[in-house]
Amino acid sequence: MNAVMDVTTWYLEQTSPADLRPGRPPAMSVQIVRAEVSSPEFSRFLYTAVGGDWQWTERLGWTWKQWKECLDRPGVETWVAWVRGTPAGYVELDAREGEVEIAYFGLLPYAIGQGLGGWLLGEGTARAWDMAERRPGLRPTRRVWVHTCSLDGPAALANYKARGFRVYDEKLNVPGDEDEGETPGPWPGAGPRD
């Protein structure tokens, strides 16, 4: 029988660029680059490599066309952190009506604990605030928001708060009759990492 697990979801926001508190620069050399060509294959790789251990399952069943449609929407940007030519993490932004959601954010497993998370979140949030400068036709950003839950990495909520995000809502929900402790891993059959 599968266990049912309560999941807490926190919704956080910034309402001014002045709210942002950048993370400490990492000790290693890291570049953040916008993925300017919409590539469903690359975006799905990032999604599974980062979210496979944290119950990111919403997009696993998406077709190539669904990925392409999402990535081609005006206001969607993907920013990738690179360490020595290897992706270390990413931030996916989704702007709508003057609000930018940090739709996805995280690090690949090898990069966790290397001092990159706070820095990458700060850099991604800064790009959410100045998105209208890069994207003619978008309204200037008046709010940046994100949600995280108790299934995400143990440092996620603290990192958002440390970057200046404030909790504006909290919900307790029961996602379903599945065992939320089983993570899909970065590819079918991979399972969680030890």
C-alpha cells in the first residue's frame, strides 16, 4: 500500500528590485548564460537532472511539442550556470503581465554544497527584475514570485528567504495516494542518488 504524505507549499515574493539580496559569489569560476535557442531536449535534460531527486514530475510526460510551445512563449527565459563547460544549474523565468515567476530553479547534484545555490538564485532573480530591458513589449517587472514545497531540497526555503523573498501564502495539501518518498531520478530507472 502506498503512503500518503502531507506536503507544505510556500509561495514567496519580492515586490521591488531593492528586496533582492544577492548571494555570495562562488569560490569557483562560474558563468551564467541565457539559453537563447529554445531546445526541448536541453530543457528536458535540465529539468530531469535537477528535479529528478525532488519530485519534479509535472513535465515528465510532456511531448517535444509541449516543451517547444512552453519555451517559445514570450517572456520565458532559461539561464544556465556553467562550471568548466558543464551545466551546474538553471533558472527558468516566466513573465506575464508585469509579474515574473521563477518557474524552476536548482542545481545538478554534483553542484549542491559548492556555494552556488545562493549565487545562482540571486543572479536569476536579478534577471527577472530586468527582463523587460531585454524583451521589448514586456511590461516592466513589478513582482517576482516563486513557490517551493517540503519535497524540494532542504535548503530551498532558507535560500529564497536569504535572497529577500517573503512568504505570502502557505498551503498544506495531500498530493494523492502515491508514495511521494519515491523519486523518479534524472532518467527512467535511475532512482534517487545516495
